[in-house]
Amino acid sequence: MDPQELSCHQTLEKRWKGATKILFGAELGPLEEYKNWLCNFNEEVMRRNSSLSGKPVSYVDAKFRENSKWISFDEVDFNKKFQPLSINDVKDIDSIVSAVQERIFYTGNIILGNSQYVYESTNINDSYYMLNCAKLGDSKYIAHSTLGRLCEDCFGCNGIGESKFCLKCYETYRDVRSFELWRSENCSDCYYSYNLASCSDCMYSFNIKNKRFTIGNLALPQEKYAAIKKALLSQMASELTKQKRIYSLVDLLAKCSTDTSEFSHLKFDSPSPHTDLAPIQNAFDQTSKVIFGKPLGHLDDYQKWLERNSREKAYGKSAVSSKPIIIGDYSSFFELPRNRLVKFDESLKIGENFHISDSDASRLTLQNAHEFLGNIAFCPPEYEQGTNTNTIECPTTASSANCYRSYPNILSKFIAYSFWPRTSEHIFGSAMMFDSEFCINSYYSLKLHRCLEMDSCRDCSDSLFCHNVESTADSMFCFNSKNLRNAIGNAPLPKEKYSSIKSSILSQLTNELQKKKSLKYDIYSIGSPHP
């Protein structure tokens, strides 16, 4: 272990001790002893060995083929020159894919911007002291966590935003000093809770707003709450120290039981806003015309192709009304027991109307908590924030319009079959596309325009089948390069020659799509000898 890596481990050990002392009133022991527990609900961070050096390389959860070639970001030679392909090598897609095999390496350990002391991590930008993390930015002192930005002192978290001193928290926004807090915002000092907003000092509480000193949704005098909290934290610290793990909110929910007749007096009338697929279909026509030169046809005919490398969705029913529910595969929502799911508006009514009794609060312990929570412990995996219009089968959306079978849509419009578009439009079959437009089947990229099958790219336009390229335009089948134009396989060509080859390739792709509604190759398969 080199001195910087040792410093990273030592610093995170110190921050871990400080965080556990804040959360539980006691230090719990070495961070390494809790690694498996901290990682168990996180997104996968793939490990491979560099094909050049054999060093360990970390990757996000993309659909790479096992027999691909791997390289660490710090091993990439962005200035390496390649000879143009021969005329026989560019006659069709199969020929190009075969000819560029030696040039294709998939890059991991991607650490960008002003980042230091980052290890066993990838897709990290402008961050410090990060260990075993992925898809995090503008953060520091984070270990065993995935997906987030602007966070500090977080451990074992997934889907965190602007949060501090959080342990095993999921889908947070501006939360601090919390443990097993899920899908909550602007909260502090909360434990084993779900869907809280602007709350503080809450334990075992669900679907409430603007509350303090609650146990099981019951507001208590501060002194009584403090006494119960002290006892519960002592039990948690003891269990963690002994077992190096403790039950999750998911485990707690699975043990709860409910008599649904208790909710018979509540009216669950979810609104059914008018929706129209036509604007989204029109956007798909426009996007496919921009990329392929002609509209491809009906959007849903291409569902399987568009979803090939995006995120899954699952479908369930509300536990109290049997109304349909969509669950997106992010922030560990797939882990939630299906029999504890409700619609968002239903969750608020339950939160307003149900709480445990004062005597139950006094009797509640770490081990028996589930016995008292059956009528309040429900989780809405769907929610909307801001003003949203014409969002169809989208479980989570914020200030977006004309979105279809995608989530979470953030400040975006004209989206379909995609995962987490942000400030983007005309995006189809993609994942984590930020500040981009008119793209199909592109992933983990920033500021792309009119692109197809791109991965881990930024500031690119009019390109297809590229990985880890930057500031590139009108290029195809390029890997690990910068500042290319009119290039195939990282080798620039005269503009007229490139345009002729691109026209031929796009014609082949269009014919294949219209015939099969899918393509043989994608950006994750072209680097495999037998895709």
C-alpha cells in the first residue's frame, strides 16, 4: 500500500470512528470489519484486472462482456496514434468491429477533476478520500457507497445527495446524522425511517412531515423521547459491536404484519391525470431522424432494444388499495418487501392518521420494534417533485415533461426507456445522461448531442459506438481518446471519406433496426471477439 493509499485508509478510519460516535454514542471498531455489511444493498462495483498491467480496476455496473479487455484510467495514452483502417476494413459494421479489436479497451478507475486519495473506486469526480465507491461527485470522506453527490462522512449508502454523517441511508437529500433512513429529505438525527420530510429526531417513523421527537410516528415530550432514544442507541451499538452488522429497514419491514381493515375508513382516491404518448412518439421520430436520417417507427416496437442496457423496473400492487405500483431499480428500492408498498398519496394519509401508542413507545426495543409498526410501516417507491406533465409509467420524476417508462427523470423532457436523465431532452434507451440531447442507447455521459451507443463520454456530438472519449465530433468506434473529428477507430480521415463511410454504416444500422427492431452490436459488446 503506497503512502497516499495508506493515508486514505487512515483518514477514513478516523472519520468512521467520529461518525459512529455521533450516531450511536460509541465507537464500533475498525471500518474494515463492517465492509460486507456496508456494501450489501449498494450498486455493484465490478472488479477486473488490467489487460496491460494486471492491476485491479473498478467499473460501474455496466453490461460489459467477460472476455473484453480492461484498462485503468491512469494507464490510458490519450495521445496514442493509430493508422486509418484499410478500405476492406470499413466496408460494413462487422469488418470495422473486427478491425478495431486491438484498439478497444474498456476503462475503469475513472477519477476525474480535482480528486485525490481515491481508491477501489470509479466514476468519481472532484472528490477526496473515497474508498470502494462509484458514481459519486463533489464529495469527501465516503466509503463503501454508490450514486450521489455533494456528500461528506457517509458510509454504506446508495443514492445520497447533499448529506452528511449518514450510515446505511438510501435516496437521501440534505439529510444529516442518520442511520437506515430511506427516501427522505431535509431531515436530521433519524433512524429506521422512510419517507420523512423536514423532520428531526425521529425513530421507526414513516411518511410524516415537519415532526420532531417521534417514535413510531408518535410525537413525545423531548425528555421521554431522549430516554427512549438513548436506550435504543445503546442496543444498536451493542448489536453492531458484537455482530458487525444489524438488521436493515428491509428486514424490519419484512417482519411487520398488518390488518388492512384498519384502513377501511380512509379514502384512497389517487388522481388519474390525462396522458398522451403522441408527443413522446413524435420526439422519438425526431431523434431517430436526426441520428439515422429517417424515423424508425413505433417507439414500443423497439422496447427490448432500448432497455437492453438500461435499468429494470418491477411492478406490484398497493398493500392497502391494490392499485398498480412501479418500482425502479435504484437506491435499493428493489429490496423493499412488495407487501409493504403503497402509492405516495396513500402513504401520506397513513402517516397523518396512524401512530403507535404511548405505552407501545415505552415498550419498543431493537428486537421487538416490528411488533408495533404494522399499521405505519409502509413505503411508497413512487414520488413526484415539482411540476410534472405527461409522465407515463414513470415511478420517480422531478420537474419533467413528456417522459415514458423512465426514472428518475430530473429536469428533463421527451424521455423514454431511460434511467436518470438530468437536464436532458430527446433521450431514449439510456442511463445517467446529463446535459445531453437527441441520444439513443448512451450511458454515463455528459454533454452529448446527436449520439448513438456511447459510454463514459463527454462533450461529444454526432458520434456512435464510442467509449471514454472527450471533445470529439463526427467519429465512430473510438476508444480512450480526445479531440477527434471524422475518425474511425481513433484514426482521423478526410471529411469526405468519413462522411461516405458513416452514411453507409448508418444505412446498414437503419435496415437492421427496421427489420429486427434491434442491433447485433452495442457499445458493451463490440469489444468482445464474439459479441
